Amino acid sequence: MEKLKNMEDELGFKLFLINMKGYLNKTRAILKEKNVTIPVLLDCKSYSRCVLHVNYTPTTFIIDKDGIIRSRLVGNCEGFKEIVEEVIERI
Amino acid sequence: MINKKNAGAVVLIMILVFMGCMGGKEKSDLYIMEELEAASSIEGTAKRIERLKIFLNNHPEHMCREFAYNKIFDTLTEDSGQSGKAMAFFDEVMGTEEDPVIRGTFCYKKFTYLWSVDSTEAIDFAASLLESDEKGFRLFVYLGFDLGYRGRNELAGEMFRKAIDVGNSSFENSFAGMLYGESLSKQGKEDLALGLLKKSADNVFAGKQLGKILWEKGERRGAIEAYINFVAGVPGERGEVKLDSLYAIVYPDNAGELDEKILESRIGHKTLLHGSRFVDTEGKYYNLSDYKGKKLVISAWSPT
């Protein structure tokens, strides 16, 4: 995901992570250890479960300029960054 | 009196007051999370429970109360001698808590604990929930998952059917339908499964099971379509379902079109993103509605 963040300006998008679990200090430690600079949003209102209906993690949503969710990708895999880039360029 | 000379200062003060109010609110979620984490981390069990109960008193409406309930229950069940107190705490929460999602999560917590000590009691508890007024969609999905994993396919199927009953969106219904269809397929009820999976095709995972059944029935083009929908949403499974090979068998002259078909399916969703306000780990606030006009990538994940 950090590699994807480097493409924000070039492809014109904004990247967020939503942390589905409430372990704040552990999350902060992991972010520091892995040098994550992406904003990590705390899911205090169970938004990912109740609004986005996330059942598997990670689940990645790609939203177009009109605020429409165009793609919902479950899991991570080799070439995932390229898959996301392809979707962003197409929508 | 407000005149032209001091109007600028008045506006500035109003903005500062507004920002001050927002600042207070903005910090609150993060502080609440920190308070919860501090209470959960206390070494002594009695003190930890006391602090978590204070947390619940301080924030009776906050969604994070779910974590506090679970932590108190876990703390009480750490010591087998306290299991009676854990059950009493469960009853106490269920007597007052009204949110169906939180009730459901807590019922599932009790189920998993019961399973660890007495599977018969756990199954009786799960069966009693089928007859209850519980409306937690995820409760029945989780119970179905768990029971299916433990080989109780029939009861798992009933849980998924109940999840369809209590689901209150097309997304939930197709997710539960997919799970129920998968469960029926495991029980050898292929025709019933097929009907249900076709109805639940909105859910990407339905495509995996649907593709398998249709391929076995010789409906190869339908199977390919189902697999494409599946791989569009779960890209890492492309090799697992051997989509490239199957596509080349069905469309030997057009194998090069597969990537484009997957991409078309991948961007074919059209659901409005409901804006919401979030605080990040550093206390900075973001409102998703502010990003209209810009493309977004949002990944929901659990690092811990």
C-alpha cells in the first residue's frame, strides 16, 4: 500500500486505510515499524462493518470522482498495486 | 456594536470558537480509544474490570463499548473459577444493551467460550438463538461459519438461513445467500444450492461456487461468467479457479479478451459511498465527503 501511496499525485487519488480493530497502541507500533505514512482511520463507529459491509480483510474500495464505489477488491496478491492502478486509470 | 472596522475580528473570533468546538469533538474519539486501551492493559484482573466498567459508565453510547464488554468477559473467563461471573455479566449486558450488532457480537463471544469448555452447551446456545429475537446479521453469519468449519453443516445452514431473514440490505442478503448456498452444496443439495447462488450472484464469492457447479453440469459459458465475477472481486484467486485455462477451453480463439472482461466486471459496481468522519491514529480528522471530485482508495484492514 505504501508503494501505491507514491502514485497518489501521478494518478490523482487519495489513499486511506481504515483500522477495523481498536488496538490503538499496537497499531501505532506497527505503523512505526513499517514506516506507514498513509492516514490510518480509526473505525470507532463500525463503519467498515455496518456501512461498507466488510467481511474479509483486507478489502479495498476504489471510488470515482462522483463518490461512487466502482470496485471492491478482497485480499491482497502479487500485482495488487498494478490492479488498483489499472482500475483508477479506467474509472 | 459591530462595524466595518471590527467585523473582521468578530468573524475571526467566531471561526476560532467554531474550531475550538470542533477541536474538542475531534479529539474525543481518540481519547476514548486511548482510555479504553489503558483500561484494557491493566495487569491486575480486578482493577482491569473495575476500570473497564468505569469506561462503560463514561461512554454508554459509544460503539467502542463492544470492546469493553468483550474484554471484561475475556478477563472473567481467563480464570475458570470466574465463569459464573462471566455468564452473569453476559446476562447483565443482554438485559440493557439494545444495539443488535453489539448484542450479536457479544452472543458470539459467549458461543466461542462455551465451545472451548463444552461443545454440547455451545450448540444448545446457538440453537436457542435461532428461536430468539436476536437480529444481529453477523451473529448468525459467524455462527454459521463456525459450525460449518466444525462439520455441523446442517445447523450451519440454518444459521445462514436465519442471517438471510434478519439481513436488512441487499448486500447482507446476497452474502448470507451465498453462504447458505455453499452450505447446501456441501450437504449435496446441488439444485437448491444452484438456485440460491444464482440469486446471490451480487456477492463475488457466490461466483466461485456457482462456477464450480455450472462447470460440472456442463454449463460452461455460465461457469466462465461466474468465475470472471469472482476473480474480478478476489484477484488473488485467478490461479486457484484455473480461469485462464477454462476460458481458453471455452473461447479458444479469444483467450486474449479475458483480461478486459475481468476489468469490465471489476469496475462494474455502482454503490454510493456514504460519507463519514474519522479520526486517524495521530488525532487528525478526515471527512470522506470532503473528497468528492477526487478518486479515493480506501482499504479496510486489521493490522493487530
